Amino acid sequence: MTYQDYLKEQRELAWRAELRKQIPAKERTSKERVQMPEQDAHKRSSNHEEVNLGLTAEMAVNEAQRCLDCVTPTCVEGCPVGINIPGFIKCIETKDFLGAAKVLKQTNALPAVCGRVCPQEIQCESKCFYTIKMNKPAVAIGNLERFAADYERESGTISIPEVAAPNGFKVAVIGSGPAGLAAAGDLIKAGCKVTVFEALHEIGGVLKYGIPEFRLPNYMVDIEINNLKQMGVEFITNFVVGSTASIQDLRDEGYQAFFVSSGAGLPNFMKIPGENYSGILSSNEYLTRVNLMGAAKKEYDTPVFLGKNVAVIGGGNTAMDSVRTAKRLGAERAMIIYRRSMDEMPARKEEIHHAIEEGVEFLCLNNPIEYFADNKGYVNKMRVQKMELGEPDVSGRRKPVPMIGSEYDIDVDLVIVSVGVSPNPLIPSSLPQLEMSKWGTIVVNKDTMQSNIPDIFAGGDIVRGGATVILAMGDGRKAAQGILTYLQEQKK
């Protein structure tokens, strides 16, 4: 730590100590967690506007005042990108809302995104003193992050993080999802020349094609991306690395290191009879058609199945996004078919709660075993089998066991399969020497995100096989540091 950093830390500690004196801990702990306003469930189930409406300034200040300003902020330990959580919350408490946004941007390139879609309840908020020691609701860190980012955007005074002088390094980022954007942000700050190559026509990866606008509006993703552009990041769309150009082609153009963040866009299916009938598709395809290609808007011509009896197979966040989207597109019966119980469901509790409010039907402890079709080949019925829970499996969840003789049929005219994804195979297939796991993920050093090919780093779903936005961003930040260290060593 430099002397200047030491002085800065001491000033912040003194400032926080003074705030503690102003509002005693007893008064802070007596406050109830502020609840974010939401759209009425009946109204929102037929529109694509955001469900959560955001905090007012008064609400945000009241929630910030709940923070106990712990001497050892364990909440930061739960954040994969290392946000200075006490710092930005204290700014909100003193009504320095623009300052809060500035603190966030020191480590997080996408605060408006993370404030909306990160599962804070199992990350930073799970480490909050209230949760650990007092059995009370944690400080609403995610809601406050969203407030700070939204306030800055709506104020018209958007701060752009400082960028170091050019260091002569040229880095290619493959994929513009959360991992790639996080890496690009840190690399450009360090002075690298950064180009992000995106295979699709829109920048944003899963943030654009995988998350519905009622959870994350596309224009907010565009604003975050525009900040990176203003910092100097170059984006090239409709460019498939491994096809449009090879890694070696890019090396020949002067790129000295690569961060592969091409995601896990290859959908998994269950391989059961009838799965190839029309009207049965993956959640990836369904959500991409709606979110990225405008199928939900009447003025667009993108075809998408609009079922009245829609079954979504799976229990994760993508399954919730799919079934809630189907509801908004006119489904009269929108169902989640999940082979375990509600307690084992991996989706965020908030998303499950919202889905129930919107009229989604949950058929837990059920599993599809066969599909049937009409004489034109369109699915019209699915056969499911009831399940019961046995002993825990390798994931720690109790294993679903079929109940013999429990099969029954359900009328359906659209089935969306959301049972997981596999890594995009294009980059690995173009680099036969790249070390891969048996699951098709790139093997990396978990500290630096470096692969067995020295100039190639990787992170996000191409390494994890499927994870959250914030974990992908954490990989991107870690990879950026690994790339900088590698390039500096190469320069010696």
C-alpha cells in the first residue's frame, strides 16, 4: 500500500466513524428493510416493462442508513468483483448519489446490470452482518446499487472512469457478454488497446439475448456498453473468431493476448421420444427470438411460437424467464415442469415469487418422458411421470426418483426446454492443442484464468459451463489482471 493509499483509507475510516456517531447502531438495526415498489402482477403479466420500479431517493437513504459500517465488511468478501460496498452505501447515506456511482465504477463496469440481475441474496447480502449474526434481512445492497446507477443515468451526468496512458499492449476479447465486458473495462483502464469481437449483430451477449426486458431493459445494457466505448474499447459485431478469422490471423494483426468469453450457447435436450416435433425448442432459441430479434413486438416479423398451453422444462432462472415471457405473449396456461420440489429449485426466490404472482403454474416433482404431435407434426401433448425425492446426489440436492405407474398426459402446444447448456465449441475446435475438460469447458488456472496456451485466457460460461452474470464478471476481472501480468513479463 502506498502512503497516498494509506491516507485515503484513514480518511474513509474517519468519515465512516463520524457517520456511526450520527446514527447509533441501535437505531440502524431497528429499521426495517425497505421494499422496492413493483408493477401490479396482473398488469405486468401482459407487458414487457420492468417489474421492479426502483427506489426513491428517500427510500435509498433510509436503506443505506441500515448499514452498520462493519469494521471488517464481510459483504465485500461475497462479491465476485470486489465492489467497495461500504463506500458506495455511505455515499448514498450522505446523499452523494453521483459519488456512489463513481465508487461502483471503480470495480464494476456494469452497475445498472448487476443491481438488477445478480443473485445478491446468495453472494454479498448472504455475508451481511444482519444475515450472519442477527437473523434479519440483509442490507439491500443490490437495490442500492441499482439506485445509484439509475440516478447517475437519469441525472445526465455520467462519469467515465479514468484510463491510463497507452501501454503498447493489444488485446482481443472474444464475446461481449458480462465476462468479456468486465475484462475489456479493466484492460482499457490499464492502457491496453482492446477490441471486443462479437458473433451476433448486437453487443451484450446473454445480457441482450438471454434476459427479458422486464428484468433488464436493453437500453440500460446499451448505456453501460456506451461507457466502455467512451473509454476507448472497440467493438466489432458479426465477427466469428474461428470462422471469420482465426486466432492466428488475429495474432498476425498484432494482438498479443486473448480473452475467450464465448459463453455456453449450446442448448441441452433430454433425448426423449418426440423431442424433435415442431413446437419444441430450447429456451436459448425462444428467448433470443423474443429478446434480441423483436418477436414480442407486433411491428417485427420474427417468427416465434405463441402457445396457449405452454410447458417450460426446468427450474433455473432461464426457465423462469421463459415461462414469464410466454405468459406475456398470451399463454393461457403457463407451466413449469420440474423434477424436484420447489425447495430444490435453483432459480432466484424473487423470480419464483414473481412468477407465482403472475399466474404461472408449478408442476414440481414431475418429469416429461414423451411428446406427441398432431398429423402435421406439431406437439399437442406431453406425457409426464411423477417423481419422489431420494438420497442427495453429487450436487447435494436430493435425487428425483420416478414413481412407477404414475404417468399422465398434459395438453401442450409449445414446449420450451431449459435443462442447461453446454459451452460454445467453436473456439476450442479451432485450437486442437487447447486443453479441455470432459464437459467441453476450457481448463484454466483459476488464479489467472490462463489456459495451457500462454496467450489465451478464458472465463465465464466457457470455463464454468453455466453460471451467474456476476461470477462471469469476476472471471473477466481476474483474467484482465492475469493478461496484464503475462504481457508485462513478455515485455521484459
